[in-house]
Amino acid sequence: MDLRRRMRAYVHGLLGPVARKNGWQLAEYPGHGTPSGLQHLLSRACWNPDELGDDLRGYVAEKLGDPAGVLITDDTGFLKKGVTSAGVQRQYPGTAGRTENCQIGVFAAYATPRGRALVDRELYLPKSWTSDRDRCRAAKIPDEREFATKGDLAKPWSRGPWPRRCRSPG
């Protein structure tokens, strides 16, 4: 089974009426005999996340593209107990309403009268992380990753394949 079909089955299981989202039940939902294929997909399969993101955004633009469409960007926090997960530190996540130990992700969604879809994401890395290369390496963050504000992380998405409401003259 190719990776795309396996990924489709995995996502359908996550979004479907599967009571417990463990490997066996996610595999059984689309009719797989064992979870080994999904485990391979999640742990050993090779794919290029940038190419996958390009495919996703192109698909969404094709299916949902509309001049009335809007790109929505927002950040959300994920509470964490430890300090070794990439980007974790005490910071303000809107989801908690107070300063907490957390990671923050910046997300982009595209919405039109025809539908809506998440189209990209990026992990926000505070300056305390990007200025500590050893800590970044331990968390598998590439050396070329530099500090960027949440707004800076969202800027490239505005240049996506989305239909434009107005065009520059000439």
C-alpha cells in the first residue's frame, strides 16, 4: 500500500468514530489486519514535509479557492511538564490564560464559502532556544533555524497559492 493511501486511512481513523485512537483500532477501522503498516508510516517512512505541505496547499487552493477566501493565522499553546521538548519554556499561551510551561504553535487555515482547511503550521521557538545551539541540537532543531516572531512565521503563508482579492495594476 502506498504512503498516501496509508496516510489517508490513518487520518480517516483519527477523524472517524474510532473510540480509542490506538494503533490497533486505527488500523482496524479501514480494514487493515494489523497496525504494522500505520506504525511504519509514523516511524520509518520517508517523506519530504515541505513537498507534502505544497501538495496540501495546492489541493486546498484547487478545491476551496475563492476570491472571498481568507487566510487565518493564529497561535495556540500546548502545556508541557518538562523542559526538553523543542521550544518549551514558561510563556503565555492563550489556551491557559496565564503564563505556563508550554510549546506554542503558529497555524494557518484557509476559509472560503466552499469550506475551510488547516494548511500549515510552524513551531515557535523563543529566543532562549534559538540562542542555545546545544539545546537545539539535543531537540533535533536544525542549526539554520533562527529566531522568528510569530508574525514572521506566518508571513510566508500569505504568499501561498490563494486567489487574490485584488491584483496589482500592470
